[in-house]
Amino acid sequence: MRRLHPSPAGVPTDGELADDDLAAAYALPPGRSVRVDFVTSLDGAIAVGGRSAGLGSPGDKRVFRVLRALADAVLVGAGTATAEDYRPVAADPAVVRLRAALGRPAEAPVVVVSRRASLDPAGRLAAPSTVLVTCAAADPGRRAALAGAGVGVLVCGDADVDLRLALDELAARGIEQLVCEGGPSLLSAALDAGVVDELDLTISPALVGGEARLLDRTLADVVRPRLLQVLEEDGVLFTRYAVGA
């Protein structure tokens, strides 16, 4: 993997980035932040056959793991967690090794956002390392079953999830820096709520078509991210954008 933009003084753009270099390239200053990590095709598709793996590459897996290693928690919508068969972060030994190298604890919570508390109490994510963010309208029985399975349940909002309140509640628990891994509904809601600080977009050289796109609806206002960084490997571009102020 090589850096295309920007080129630090004295560092050639064709220099290969080791894991330490990649972690430094994506490092954030202390404080609260939400960064979004997606892979898309050239035409904006986010999945092949319902899974993002069809667009991935070895470099995309490296970036994915580095972002997880740097984060306090993984933020994901319930639909994506189900479709991609999510597991606790500590189930990936490569991420655990990266987190150890960075002086981070092996485990990082997976924070699942679901207005209907749509998380299986008997599933692999039903663990003490998982947090469910839902709203008061969600079925109380489902919330109780998930809490009984050890999941931390946060009720944020009445008829829908209040993402700003959810991030405040997570920060109060020491979870400040989150990497959001989708899906489109959660990204659209987060952009409309103004809580996205960074978009880390992997662009795969593929044309897919279909209906699964980065955003699932028109946003309330046009968002104009600012390009911070571009890396490249085997024709795949790894972009990093600042969102908002």
C-alpha cells in the first residue's frame, strides 16, 4: 500500500506502508469522534450478493482492522450486523494483536443501533461486550431478553433512536471514538444528525449496479466532505475525508 496524497516531506509516495505506518496515517487526536468506514464500487454499490466482501481486498481488510484497533467501539446498524454475521471484536486475532501493539485492551464493544431492538438474544453478539442502542418504542420484552443475555441496553429517544443522545451516553461510559461500519440507513441518519466527523471510503475498481448504495435516501442538506488522504493498492483507493467543521 502506498500514499498518493498528501506526501510528507522526505517520504516517497511509492513507499510501502507497514502496519505502524497505517495506524499513524489513520490516528486521531484525543476526544470524541465518529468516523465512518465503507467500501463501495465505482458506481456507489456497497455489496455484491448482499455482502461487502465481494468488493473487499487485502488492503481493505488491513484498513478495516486498523480502524477497529484504533477505536473505542464499533458502531453498526442491526441490519448490517445480521447480514455480515458480526462477532465481538476480540474474536478477530489480527485486531487483538494490533490493539495490543497500540496499548489498547483486546476487547472493544460492538454498539448496535436498532429502533426495534432487532438483535438476537441467542446470537453471537449477545455478550457483555455488546451495547444495544434503541428507543422507548422498542418492545420491552426484547429489551429485557437482551439485557438478560448480558447486553448493555441504552434507551435513547422515544419513537426513534436519538443519535446525539446515544453518543453522549456512550461518552459518559468512556466510549468516545467510534468507527461506524454501516449500513446506509445508519449513515444517512448520522449525517442528518450532524454527528459524523470523518468518512473513510474504500473505492473498489468495480461496477456492480443494483439498489444497495452508500446512502439509502436524500439527505436533509448536501454534505461536502474535505479530502485529507488517499492511499492506493492494486487499483483500490483508500480515501479519508473530514466531514463538517
